[in-house]
Amino acid sequence: MRAITRFILITALYLTTTEKSGAQTWFEVGLKGGPATTFLLNGNLFDDVAYNHLLTPTYFVGGKIGINFGPHNGIAIHGGMTKLRQKFENFYEVRTFDERLIEGNLIDIGMLYHRTKDAGYFEVGPRISLVRNPTRIDDNGAALDISNSFYNSYYGLDLGFGAFLIGNDQLTLMTGFRFSYGIAQLADNAEALAPQGVIYETDKSVHVLSAMLCLELNYSLGYLVKKSCGRRAALISF
């Protein structure tokens, strides 16, 4: 949490300096979504040759409210939902299932600094994810609630980059990649993920890594100008 606080303070200081230099302040809102994949990272599971991760497709949707300082720098509050999905394939000789699916919903809230230049963009910032309705499904059977094995939330870091596709000064469509890593653990160990009866020598925590192909549609609301007769600011629509 100290790293997140430090990031927010440094970003705010930098953008305040940018604003004082005369850069124009303007606002935007956006919608985003696209295909994704999520990985449940655990050292014991990666070392287990009889129990393998499978690349599991999923998706995410969301939106943002952004404030920009000049044409290149800004910050935005992002919110959305990522569908957590991770399949495992079981090769143990004695087993009660062949394939296991871990599923749930991640409600993501983050604050990202973004830098745009030469038709491209880069963004980075902290995020908190709220974990909702995690379940375990063996061989397409009934869903078992495993919420007691997971934390209700964890914090992480988002990093993304991409390019503008089409648009104008008011409406733009962008595409790019975003990666999210859970710095804090989703679970203290892999007990809820591993086959029953499998015991590892030491407990290792579980972390979430998400990779997303992002399509984002942004609409510019307007910019702030100061009236010549005083210090009051007004929002001028594009």
C-alpha cells in the first residue's frame, strides 16, 4: 500500500507542475473491453508436472473518467469487471477429475497515469480488485463455492500500451495491450486449486496475472478555461 500511496503523490505533484506551466486541462470519458486471459500464479503448481495450467480465454469490460493536462499527460479513474477463468489439466494416475476450472468475477478499480504521443499511448498505475463469487468446477460438473479459500480483495499494478486507430479531437478509438499483476496474494496457498490429496512441502501464495487485448472508445467532454475577470474556471464543451 505504501507503493500505491507514493505513486499517487508523485503523479499528483508531476501533473500539478504541468498544469502550472500553462498546459490546457480537459476531460474525457471512455468505454473499453475485449478478450483476455487470466493466470493463477503459484510456484508449487508450476513445479507440479502432473497438474498443468491451460491457456484459458476470458474477457473484460469497463469504463473510465479522465482528466488531461495538455496534449500528452493525464490521469484517469478506471473501473470494470474481469472474468477470472483458469483451467487445469490433471495427469495424476489416481484422480477424481481430468480438468478443473476456477472461475469468478474481479471488480477492478484503478488510477492510471497515461502518456500519449505520436499516435501511441502508455499507461501505468495501481489497482484494487474485489473478488466475487469464486467457484471450482471439475469436468463440467456442479460449481463449488471456494470463497473461503480466497481473500476478498487484493491490490496490484496495471501497465498498458497501444495506438490510436481512428478518430478526431472529440471521439477516438484506440487499441492496445494491458497487463495486470496482483502484487498482493489472492490466496495463501494452492489448496483450493490442487487435486485433493496432493500435498506440497511448503505453502506458496497465489497471485493473479491478466493479459488483455483492449479496445477503448473515448469521448472528450471539454476543457477548462479561466475567465479574464477572475480566478473562476468554466468548462467549455468541444
